[in-house]
Amino acid sequence: MKKPNGYILFENDLIVVIATGLVRPSDNAKTGGMVQIWILVKAENPVAASKSGADEAVCGDCPLRGVNGSERVCYVNLGQAPLGIWKAWERGAYPKAGKEDLKVFLSLKVRFGAYGEPVKLPFPLVKVIAELSSNWTGYTHQWRNPIFDGYKQFFMASADKATDVAKANAKGWRTFRQLVEGEEPLASEIVCPNYTHNVQCESCGLCKGASIGAKNIAIYSHGSGKKHFNKVRDL
């Protein structure tokens, strides 16, 4: 039987979580061939959900999502992979993963939250996938909310300004922060090795939350929304 390239990992009335790249690895130049996990609104495609505000179901209060589709800072191009995956899901292209199916993650490298908040995945599911995988990355803006404290073991706290770094570190989170051009990283930070040495995420291993003892990570603002990034830093 042909193995599927993707699985539905979790769903409820509002969202569906899909893993892709299980057979045909991602060609993302920055991450490398990692399994990509997408958190998507069920009722609307990602572009429409961004415009209507329904994307709050998958993005929470992330300041990078913009307002009704405008002034987005998020680097994810909703009209590309997220839209294509949503359409494939709507066609019924992805089977639901059972407990045994999760073994497909053994020794793979996983990107939690290629789009959407990875804390939308149940914690036990995150734990199983991370423990099976050989490497992973994950980032969340929900680090301020104590109900998500357990996820700091696996995910980085997305910090939007320098003061966020100390606050998140005090709560036990390691951070990932965007810098503006010319800005120097803090003493507690190193610049992302992808930026400094062209190291892909799949072979780096520094964005695994508090599961490893390492410095915080910073990267210079990138993507189509970087022109709006200063507005986020001023909030």
C-alpha cells in the first residue's frame, strides 16, 4: 500500500492539523527536508480566514498576523503552501493518523507550526512526535499564558522585542527574536546559524526549546512582511 505524504494529526470543530512531507521531503531552502506541520482553519481557506479574522483560531493573538489580511509581518505566504494544503484536505487527500501511524515520525525531522500556533496541538501529541523525531523546531507567541508552560520543553518563545527575552527567560523559556537591520543581538543571544553560516534547520537543532541548554536565538527580520515589523515592536 502506498504511504501517504501527509496525515491529519488532530482536528476539532474549528481547526485541522496536518503533517506533510512524510514521503516527499519539503524543498524549503531554510528548513531543509523537514516534515511540516500546518494548523489550519477548517471553515475557510487560509487567505480568506486571514481577511475575515477567523485565523485567530489557529494564530491566537500573535501580533504578526496583521489585521484582516493587511500589514502582516508573518513570513508565511498564505496563498502558497497553506492554501494548497487546505484545498487538498478539503478534497480528502489526507487520512487520519492513528496511534500506529505516528511511528512514521521515527528519526524524521519535524517543523512544528509551518503555519499556525503549535500549542494548538495537544501536549501529549507534541511529546510523542518530538520523542520519535531526530530533530525538531517550534515557536510560539503564547508563552505569556501559563496554561502553555509545558510546551517550553519543546518550543521557543517568539520574542518581538528585547524586553520580551528577559521576561520569557525568567519563565523558563528560551527565545527566538527578530532583529531589525543593524541591530546587535543581546549578550544572551546568538544569530541564527542559517543567517551566519547557511545551516539548515534540519541539521541545526538549536530551536528545540528548553530541551537543550543553549543561548537564545535571533534572526534579522525577513519575509514579505518585514516592512511592518517596527509596528509590532512598538506595541
